[in-house]
Amino acid sequence: MPRPATLSMRVQKRSGSGALAVSFVSDIPESPVQITPLWHLEVKDDRNHKIELGLVAHRTEALRLAIGAVGGEGQWTVEDIELSDWTALERKPGPLADLPAATSPEPLPVGWEPPDSLDGRWRTVGTEREMLTDVNGLRITFPAKVTVAQGVRHEMVVLVTNRGDVEKDLTISLQGPPGAYMPTFTVPFAAGGTTLFRPPVQMLQVGNHWIKVKLSSGSETVVVPIEVVCEPRYPTIGISLDLEPLATALPDLREIAQFLQMRMPAEFALTSTTSQQLNEVAGQVILSLPLGNDASTMLARAKATQVNWMPSLVGLYLPASMQQSSGSAIAAAVASATEQIRSEPSQAAIISPPLPVVTSDEGLIPSPQFAQALDAGMGTAVGSVGLHISALPHGAVLTEKIDGRFRQQPSSFWTDFDARYDFASLRQTLTQRQLRLPLFLDRLPVRGTGEARLDALMLGRLLISGFAQGCTAATFPADLVDPVQENPLPSPVLMALQELTRELAGTVPLRGLADKEGFSGRIDEPIIYRSFMRKNEGILFMWNNTSQPIDVAVVLRALPLQMHLLRLSYSERFVERRFQGLFSLSDEARTNHQQAVYVRVQPLEIVSLSFNFKNPHAGWLGQLAPRPPVKNYGPHWPEHGGDRPWGFGNS
């Protein structure tokens, strides 16, 4: 199967309570019960049914197709088995299809600094330094320097004075280092007044940087430089590097510089020059120390390289000699290493070795070695628990048809995926041991089926669910750099991580909805959601576990000023970003008297909505339900389009 295929067959349940199952196997096992079903179906009748499954199998393995019955006694008749090419579903535009595409300038070179004040001028007012500029009769005052948190869309406080007697539009765009982001948008400013304006700037690289702000009004355009200090914030996403390819990889890493947290090797034969380069590319670096060695000596060698970030964060790992050690031996080695590290003046935060976890029907669970290490006290010696998930599924079900119709119920494959990669059991394991520790996902797997888009979507689900359930950091292997070297465009996996980094960095997960009459977020429902907050933002992720598109109503209990839409899709353009610079309800929502946003969630995609709120609060998400919502409720919002847009007013 070099490409996705459709498996067609006629089936009939003859007796018993078992479900029909389909899977792939590389070797025929001694007992059929050793086969983990890729897909299963339960029916309540004994009629003849035609089943059509869109399947993806691992491309590098010689596989056999296994068909059988699971979950009880019984017999099925299966006949007319055929394989043919799979055809992607026809997609029709849904709600938000007319939302403008998000556009932003190309990033500045790493380390760019302005030669002067460009088209602006600096002035000092009291103890504060400001940047002033004029364009088309508008006087604009920026702070000369702003401090932001990593990932947070920080609102700069800007004053715009329209000295004319007519309303004027101002278009603003931002150009910064890789990872800096603000879609270009236009705002109207009323005549004869001063307006407080809060354009958001998002930075992902930790450290001091310069950005260019481009302002256009009428036929005039000016550019001013603003200094930005980006401070680290959890959760965060990073990349894990080994020492040997480090120096040669640095130029390519600039292509993926938004991965700010990099895992350093245990050996420190780095020159000061290389260390300084690394500090420019990476924001926050984890010093990685092997267990079973003299941690004090390793720390001293690291300091000798003059790495100025040393050592705020230390990640322990198991050398090859300790891979098979008992959990108690690992716990003892961790205790010894942490004692030495904490004797240093740095007071570094310490991550436990990334011990393996196992996928099961109860979700992700600790391996026996991991559980023994926790029982022996490893958790009390560290500030974060490292996890290693070894693999993504090597097969997947794209679509399901029963008797010629796409199935509207959740696919067993995708619900099983969400269940097997759920973090609830891990959190319960820590709670049972009275450990309130964050989880660190180390070197997450980036290849499963070998179908890049599908692997990216599965990885995205895993990452979003992890950050929603107690994970504060994740790293990925350095071979993500390979697609950058070989192809003009990044791979779908890298593209997904870039976009999810932007939406997940610095977020706080939320639990539950105020109203349970719609989708509740359970893994057996058609629409799965995870919601977050980040300062003044509410962020929602959704995916569809059926083979049919679903129009979802997102009912809001806070007043949005702006809305970002991110869509990661299997069969269309892989990454789509849209942006509404001045939020307004759709005509349909006004007709329905709903404070709601309607969005179509297609099968095989992840959709994210991010709202910048005027008065943010944890209850911003009132309801998630099929469009339209089942009831009319929510705050009464003012009509958009009076004297001022929402969120703007005379000062």
C-alpha cells in the first residue's frame, strides 16, 4: 500500500456479541488475540452490510491484513474483500470560509538591529522612553521598549492622535525575528481625538530583540524600531540536539528558531563562539546530564565554556549502561545527582530521566521500571517528571462508509487513539503518590504511518492533550532539521509544530464548560475539544472523530476584540490561518440572537480558534454545540459599528 487505500467488504453478523475487527500485522502471531485492532464495528442486526474503510498502513513494512472478531463469542461472514485507491472527501466551504487570510511580513535576520530610529524619534517622558512617529496626519506614540512573556500575544499600549477633521484608517504590520508574529490589519481612527490602541505582538524567542513596526495611512508609510524583551514562560516546545551535529546544524536551526527550548548534550567541548551562536538561536537551553557520573564535574566543565545561560534547567537522562537498571537503582542515582546539582549556587530546576510510558486501553501508563522509580522516591528529588512515548500508531483509518453512507458516529480508530494517548492515568499515578509535578515530554515520536500529514495530525492531538493535562514542556528529535535541508518547504510535522507552538506556548489549561448541553469533550463524542487561557486570550482546539463535516457553535461569554483561526488539514492546504482584526458576529449569529462563532470542523483536521478578549475570564467558553446552539443565552454585547470599534475609545 504505497498510498491510502479503500478496503471494501461485505459482512454479516451470524451469532454472538463479538465485534468485527480489522488490523495490519507484520508477522502472523502465534495467537490471534495478540493482534491489536486498528478498527472495530459493532452491529445489532444480522443484515448484510457493505463496509468501506479508508486505510493508511506503514509504508516501510511488509504487512498482512487481518480481519476477525473481538470482544466476545460469535461468528461473522466476510466476503468480497477488495482494495482500491482512496479518494479524499469533497470539501465544501463552511462558516468562517470568508474570513480574511492572515498575512504577515517575512521575519528579520537573527540578531538584526536598527542603524538608527528609522522613521521615528525617541523621547524621554519622566523616566519612560517613547517612540514617536507621524503618518498622514496621525501622531503615534509607542513605548520604546516592551517586555513580553514567551508565546503570549502581548498588547502594546499605543496612543494614536488624529489631528485631522476626517476619520482615517491605519494599517499596521510587524516584522521581527523568527517566531515573532502579528497579522497585518487595519483600524479606523475618528477625527479630532486621541485613541488608545493595543496591537498585539507575539514572540517565541527568549531574549532581547528588535522588531520593525510598519504603519501605513493614505499614501504614506513609516517604519519604527521597538525593542522587545521576551521572558520564558511554560508550557513550551523545544528541540533536542546531540553534540556531534550541533555546529553544522546551527544555520538550519534558524529555520525553526521558534523551537526555543533545546536540550543540550552531556559533553561540553563547545567553544565560546559556538555557545554564543546557540544562545542567539535558542531561547532557553536545557543542560543534559547523564546519571551515574560526577554531576559536579560536569557542571564545572559546562561553566568553563562560558555559556551564560548555565544552568537554569537541568535534565537528567539514562546512559546506555543504566537503560536496564531497576527503578530503585535509577531513583538512587537521581537522588545523588540532584543533591550535587542543588549544591551549586544556580538552584537549577531538575527534570527526571525520561522513562518509558506504555499505551493501553486505560491511556498512557508508567512502565514497570518507571513505577518502581516513583515508588523508590524519584519524584521527591526532582521538579518535573520526564516521559518517553516511543511510537505513534503505524496504521490509521481515514474514513468509514457503511452501506454507501459516511458514518456519523465517532470512528473507533480515532476514539481509541484519544483513549490510548490520554494522560489521565499518569496524572492519577502521580496523585496516588502525593506528587504534584508537571510532566516533561522528551523526544516525542514524529513518525508513525510514514504518511507525513497524518503523522502530524496525530502528533498534534497528542501534544494538545498533553498540554491540557499537566505537561509543561515537550521536545522533539533534532532530525526535524532534515526536511529543512532536503526540501524547499518544511515537512508537515515541522509545520504543525511551528503552528501549535504559537498557540500553546504559555497557555493555562481549562477544565469543563459552564453549560453541558452540547459537546462535553469526552473522547467518545463526535467533537473533541481542549480549551486554554493565555493572559487576555481564550484558545480552543477541536477535532472531528467522524467521517462527516460538523458545523460547531462556539458560544462565548466574554467580548472578543480579535479572532485567529488555525486549521491543520489532511487533504487540503495543510496549514491555513485566518484573522479578524476587528471582531464582529456573523449575520447568522445576529439573526439567531447568539453570542456565538460558527465554524466547520472537517474530518481529519485540527481547528483552533483564539480570541483576544476585552475582559478575559476563565468562563469565556460558555457552550460547544452543533450549529446553531440549543439555547439563547449569554451577555448582551454592544452592536459593533457605532462611534468606535470594540476595545477602542478616546483617552
